[in-house]
Amino acid sequence: MKSPEQKQFFTITELTREFEVSTRTIRFYEDEGLIQPVRRGRTRLFKPSDRRLLMLIMRGKRLGFSIAEIREIISMYKEPPGEAGQLNLLIKRVNEKRDQLIQKRKDIEETIAELDQVEEQSLTRMAELGVST
């Protein structure tokens, strides 16, 4: 059996199993122009480069990047300034995403603290009223 690196083509079924996504998801990425399988009649055959792109797309989605951001990062690799530009853009996007997540975490921690305070005040007032919890 050939390793994924040795295969010339992958079927949509193979990719859906490998990446645990639906065929609809893969077709969506195709419709978005992120991957371009070879067509043999009604059959889609994906090249190893499509598989690598799908791997990058899935990673980007896990990291919270939008399709537009993923497209921008991928397109940088294909055109000047090439890989160096792509890596610089990726670093910029990663830093932006990290900053957003840090802010979200701060907002969540503040909300939890406020909820704790409201709960404590409510319990104190209930005790003053003689109401048991």
C-alpha cells in the first residue's frame, strides 16, 4: 500500500475519511477555489498538492481563520512574494488571532468574576431575607 506521499491521486472519499469532513465540505473548498481537483467524468481526483492544501485549510479553520484569511495566506505562496511573504503574512495573522483570543479570554474572566459577584450578593441577600437555598 502506498503512503499518502507516494499516491498520484486521492478520491474525495479518501480525503473525507482522512480529514473527518463531509464531501460537502470538500466541495465547498473546491467552490471557493482553494483546491482544484482533476475531473474524470463525474469523478474528482485530488492531487497530493490538493491534499496538502486541504491539510492547511483544516489547520487554518481549527485556528479560527476565516476562509478569506486562509485564501489570502494560500495565494501568497503561489504568487510573489512567495513563501517568504506567505510566512510573514501567516505570522501577522497568527499574532492578530492570538490577540483576539487573549482579549476574549480576558472578557470571559471578567464576566465570570461578575457572575460570581452577582451570585454572592444574591446569596447574601437571600440569607438576610431568611430564605434558604
